[in-house]
Amino acid sequence: MDEDSTTSEEARKPRGGQPATAAQFAPASYDTLRDERGRTIVALTGQWTLRGIDGRADALVDNLRRLRRGNDKIVWDCRGVQGLDNVGALILWRLRGFAHDNMIEVRPEHAALCERWSRREAPPEGTRGPRVRPLAALSSLEHGLRSHMLDFTALVGQIVLDGGQLLRRPDRIPWKDISASIYEAGVRALGITALVGALVGVVMSYLSSLELRTFGAPSYIVNVLGLSIMRELGPLLAAILVAGRSGSAIAAEFGVMRLTEELDALSAMGVSWSMRLVLPSVVALAVVLPLLVIWTDAIALLGGMVAAHITLGIGIPEFIHAIPSAVPVVNLVLGILKGSVFGIVIALIACHFGLRIEPNTRSLGVETTNAVVTGISAVIFVDAVFAIGFRGIGLP
């Protein structure tokens, strides 16, 4: 044990050949009492060591400070302390317990350690560490944004270069990787998109029918459902579900490959991991998401039809025949176009954050979460851009 970490091993040893008592191994604790002079005496007992405190340092400091608050006549009785090291000494020092005028007695084996800490000036109560300066925080934010932008631009540039190579050499297109990504992102997402789409269609139809019935225009349920689902809700729902499902899977896959150094192994073997991993994911989502948009639109409209038939008595054949005249087909085309753009954005963001994962498990969880959150936020932002840019197209 070094000179500054004087743990009282003598207090732990049996004295006079007698077995050690339970108090010698008791955790850090204290009792309070008053003497004949009206002073509050805090009697410390047990092991005031790292092991004896066992993560209760903040709680002990808070409780003892409450005793000191508004009480100038307080003394510290350290004769019952069986073991003391720098952790316990630091707690007492923070409470100014080593001042000679407010300490009764300490064990001889603790005297040297207490003397060293008593020479230090205790910090005033209530002080905090220096706050992060606003300019430093702004600089850190700017550095992070610049790093993300540079990495994202490099990723997009690499995909463009890979695409140019594949146009010159179509025989090198990784069809197997693309088809596998299409299956994972598209076929396996049919169930969840159908469920969510049907529920949203039912809810939209039910809520709209209540208002339309009030105004005596139940037939306009076709216009409301068709326009809202084909133009906005269908693409948005499909994209959000894919961002949460496939986006997290892509980012986690890249992260695991970083942890296991598979990406480095591919580079060492001369295999372009961007062409084998990134490009298939981007192409797959660009192809799959428009199809999922159509699928989600159809299921959502079907759910809306059933709800409209139950609440308003509109027949399903009548509903189907009214859709082409109530909703211009350009809205469906716009939704499919949105789906393709959403797929590219989600794939790029997922790959970007996946490639930023460091070789540790904490980074894997953090960057995967960032990929999902950023992907969903980007989808909503792009949808807002589409809504503003195409506000005069397909609307009555």
C-alpha cells in the first residue's frame, strides 16, 4: 500500500489473538448524539474505505451535510472508525471534518492520513465544476457536423464511382447481394406494413366519417382517404417502418463487421466492401420501398373501405369505383416517387452511421440508434420538401 492510501490493516487484524469482531468489517455508518455542552457529535463507525462505502459516497455526503446545515456546534468522533483510506478521508475532507477545532480524536493509525488531508483547503459548499463554455460547445457541435458531412459526402461519392464501374462492367453487378437485400427489406416487411396500414386506414376512416356525417357529406370519405393515404400516409408509414426495421439492421450489420474486422479483411483481399455491401443496400431499398408504398396504400384503403362500410354504409364496390375519379392518379405516382427517394435516403443514412461505429459495444448501440432516429427525421424532412415542392400538383 502506498503512502497516500493508508488503509488501516491493523484495525482489521485480530488483537491479542482474539477473533475479529463484526464491527471491524461493518460498512461505513454514523450515529448522532448531543453532549452536555449542547454540541452535536457525529460518531463515525465501521470501515470508511472504498469497500466499506461501496458506492454510497454521495448519499453519505448529502446526509452528513444536512446535519451540518445550520449547526455550527458539530464535532466528529472518529474513534470508532475501524478502517480509513483516501476515499473515506475525501468524504470527511469535503465536510471539513479534519479541522482541529471540530474533531475529538482519531485512531493513531489514521493520524498521518488525517494530517495530510487537514492541510488541504476544502472547497466551499455548493460549488460546482466549471461549466462548458458556450463557444466550446458550439465548436464541438460544428466539428461533429463537419465530420458527418465529410463522411457522408465521401460515402455518396464512393457509391457514384461504384455505379459508374458497374455501368461499364454489368457482369460485376452483385445480383445475389441485391436480391438478398430486397428479400430482407421488402418481403419480410410485408406483414408489419400491412398491419399498420390497415389499422391506420380504419382509424382515418372512422374519424373522418364522424365529421363528414355531421356535415351531411359521407360520400367525401373516398376523397379524404384516397388523397391522404396515397399522397402522404402510405409513403410515410412505409418509410418510417423500413427506417426502423431495415435501417437499424443495416447499421448493426456494418457495426458487427467493424467489431469483427470483416471490413478490413475484405479490403485486404482486394474486395470492394462498398460495392458488395453499401451499393446493394441502397439499390434494394430504392426498389423495395416504392413497392411497399403500393402495398401499404392498398391495405390502408382496404381497411378504410371496411370501416366506411360499417360506419357510413358505403359499399366496397362503390368505394373502389369512386377512387379513380376522386383521387388523380398523379398522387399515386408522387407517392411511389417519394418511396424511391425515401429508400435511398434511409439506406445512405444507415450505411453512414454503420460505418462510423467504433470497435466497441457501446458505439454499436449508440450509432444504431442514431441511424434510426436520423433516418426517420430525414424521411419527414424530405416529405415536407415534397409537400412544398408539389403543392400545386394532384390537388383539387
